[in-house]
Amino acid sequence: MTASVSAPPAAFPRVRLRRLRRAPWLRRLVAEHRLSCEDLIWPVFVGEGQGRCEPIATMPDVERLSCDVLVERAAEAAALGIPAIALFPSVPAALKTPDAAEALNPDNLVCRTVRAIRAAVPDLGVICDVALDPFNSEGHDGLVRDGIVANDETVAVLCQQAVVQAAAGCSAIAPSDMMDGRIGAIRDALDAAGFADVAIVSYAAKYASAFYGPFRDAVGSGTLLGGSLLGDKKTYQMDPANGDEALREAALDLAEGADMLIIKPGLPYLDVLSRVKAAFGVPTFAYHVSGEYAMLKAAAQNGWLDGERVLLETLLAFKRAGADAILTYAAVEAARLLARR
């Protein structure tokens, strides 16, 4: 057997790493990671009405759009090369109930919007959120019973919600509720209803984070959550202190039939993203959440940071950590910036 021989470590001055940084063409040639429009998923908020573009105060440049306007914007996103949108509804207060019954209405805001987008922009992926917080009068992702979120009862409703959304024509289901066992139950429900080709994008590691505040403003669940007997989501979303637990969550979801995984939030959890991708090697997405987005926008608006540069640097960081795609409210902005390069 021939012994392997390792070369002695090279050293300065023979090795000058700056040689590969001295010109733009060299930097492009040796770049280890690249960000493209195809890496972006655009989360969008839809509300009732016609011709409406309602600014969200805590999310600069983000709006709640009526269905007709959203269809136009979705077409623009597709033309930029963005492959998919993730749809989140702002449901009227009158339709929010303790049993979240509107989530199961086949003519609800989500389903009507899915049908309109698929008819107008058939090649654009439409990812539907599976969780009850937009429809729940207590602002929780599940059904509240005697001061707790009831796991198994909630999963049964989530299965019905997923089937209703699949019937409307969504491309993928994204359960964000963090109930135990929901991925396997939803997969079985979809298959039984004839939707075996509808993919499941699981929020496998969704942390009980303070970075979600602006999102809750956008869908109208924040004030409801504050008034609930169970005033936070710590009994079902993950503890920010835990990293190993994320691997267990991801393993369980994959065993139950998840096709893709989401790590949420993004920047504060790059270590989790990297570990999950390295451990399982499956399509893994990062969610650049509302609070992260708002911080960058606020700093840029105050002149503290170069907004365009920090945005692209942030998105590239997700790629470097292992993300196959990134959900970001700045997807359209980033796509336009990338097109100019």
C-alpha cells in the first residue's frame, strides 16, 4: 500500500491570497457561493377589497394587497425570475373565531387568491401557510382549550385546511404551526384526497422568537395574542436556546414525509440552518423574517447602512450557511438589484 503524502503547508510570500481578490473578474471566478433570483421566495400579504395597497407601518415598503393587485404583482415577480410566492392572509376580524372555521371555507380569502394567481400566472409557485393564527380569534396557531393549545385536535383541523388549499390549486403546503405529528397527518390527508403531488414545505425549526412582531401586525394576530389567556407561543414554538432539538424536529418531519424544510427566523439561527443542511442534505430554506427585514430597512432609512448592499450581503449569508432558497419580503427588490449586476 502506498502511503499518502501531504504537501507541506504553503506560506507567504509564495502564497498571497490577495492575488485572487485584485480584480472583479477574479473575484467572480473564485466566488464560492452565488445569489440569484431563483433562490428567492416572496412572502406576500393579501387582504379583502379591490384595488387596495395598504402600507404596513412596521414593515417599510411592504403592503397588504387586495387579490386583484396581488395578481398583478405576482406576475411582475415571475417576470423577474422569482420562482414562488408564500401567501399569508389578513382576515377580517368578524371572520376570526375560536374554532378558526374560516380556514376551512373553500371560498375564503386564501383560496380565492390562489385560484386567481394560478389562473393568471400558472408557472409561478404558490405556497400556502398551514396554521390557524390568521383565522383564530385568540391569535394562536392552534385551537385553545382550557388555556392550552390542543395538539391533536389542532392537527385534525390543519389536515382539513391543507386539503382545502390544495383543492384551490396551491403548489405546496407549508405547515408553520409546530404541532407534533402534523406533517405525517397532512401527508396522509393530501394523499387520500388525491393531492399526492402537492409538496410539503415544513417549518421544521420555528423558534418562539421576538422577531415576528411586524408579521403579526400584518396579519392582525398580535393584539389578539396579547389578550389571550395563553399570551405567547412558547408551548409549541421552539426555545431559542436549543439547537440539537432542531435536528430532532427536522428528522421527525422528514420521516413523516416533508419534502423541504424551513428554518425560522433566519440570521439569528444561521448555525441551526447550517447544522440541519449538513445533517440531512435535503432542500432547506431560510426565512428572513419580518423583524430582521424591518431592522435593515430602518437602518437604511436613517442613513446608518447602505440598504442595497446589506440586503444582498444578508441574503448571501443564508446561501453560505446552506440555504437552498430564502423567503424574504425584499425578494422583488433583491431580484431587481441582481438583474442590474
